[in-house]
Amino acid sequence: MQGKTIQEIQIGDFAEHTKTIAESDVYLFAGITGDMNPAHTNAVEAAKGMFKERIAHGMLSAGLVSAVLGMYLPGPGTIYMSQTLKFTAPVKFGDTITAKAEVLTRDERRNRITLRTTCTNQDGKIVLDGEALVMPPKKK
């Protein structure tokens, strides 16, 4: 399986990946990363916080962006070089998140693509906004 080469990608191309965030996703992410922050894992403590309930890790949403880049655009063989992230709203358990990556620039000489990366919830609210730099696969 091979992703798109830079010659196959145009400015404005985009891809999306959608997932509903389950409680088990948050606990698995916490276990994998070691981030057991009570805001994510303890309902009693989280209820005392600013969101009044447990929320998903911001980096869990960012991981959905990684899925778009690694599986769809450019796809398999892509090298993820950098990412900026701004978390603009909480992701709650049960939210359906759509990660989107849209090509902003392409540098064919250096084999680099810059993409705007966003995650939106089921209400269309942006919960993550950023920009990624990737190196698409060189050939099929």
C-alpha cells in the first residue's frame, strides 16, 4: 500500500477521518501514554474542574490527524515532519470527531507538503486547529 506522491497532490486536496470517542479510547490512550490526568480518568475529580466532566486528551484528537496523513493524504509512506496545534474546545466522551487535512502548499523540489489540520465535533465546532508539514512518498 502506497500513498500519493507529490506529483499526484494539488493545493486544495483534502481528506478526512471520523471517529466517535468512547470512554475506552480515553482509558487506552491514558494507559499507552501514561497520562492519567484526573481531567480524563476520574469522574469525581473532573466534575470539580472547568469542564465539569471528563474530557478526552487533546493529543487523542491530534492522533486522528495523524491517521488522515498516514492513511489517506498523502497516505502510507508519508513522513510526518512537524505539527502545530491549538486546542480550541474540549472533546467529550461520545463526541464524534472529524479530522481533516487540506493541502495549503507544495514544494516539489524539496518533496514537502504543508496542510491545514482541523478536528471538528458533531456540531461542526472546531476543537483542534493547526498545520502539518509532511514528506509524501517519493514513488509508487
